[in-house]
Amino acid sequence: MKSSILNSLLFLFLSASLLCAQTGRPIPAGVRQADQAQDQFEKNSVPPIGQRSAIDPAKLKHDADELAALAQSVPTAVDQTTKGILPKDLNDKLKRIEKLAKELRSQISR
């Protein structure tokens, strides 16, 4: 239902663009914005199941293992901060944890 409406709108906008091109008139701003909105929607939409890229189980496992190891090292580093010692690599570890979590989430949600 949703895609048929989008296809109808796209057809309407393309027809208007073609008509304007044939008559030599500029394309109305609303049509250009609608085309841009359609392009943005297509970029952000999730591809159908048949077109989704395959999940690499080995990379998934490696990333999960690295994430677990990093997460286990954080509590000891935080304990050191309560003693007035700030480990240099704590910030890097936390950033890496965020990046790995985001990658895992995107791989699994494909």
C-alpha cells in the first residue's frame, strides 16, 4: 500500500518534470523538493530481505568477543579513577565499545 502510493507520487512528479522539460519551463520548486525527499527516503529505507547483505558470522563473533573483553576491562579502570588515577586508554576503550556496539547492532538488524 505504502509503496504503491509512493510510486504514484513519483510518477506524478516525474511526469510534471518531463512536461516542464518539454515546454521549456523551469521545474517548480515543490517538484524538485519532492524528488529530493523521495531520494532521501529510498536511501534511508531498509532493503527487502532478498537484497540484504549476508551477515558474516566470523566477524560478528570477533566483534562480540572484542566488545566483551573491552567491557570487562572498564570496571577496573573506573576503580582506578576513584583512587585519583585516570588510565590513558580508558577514553579510547569507551569509544571502541561504542563503535563495536553500533556495528553489531547494524549487522544484526540487517
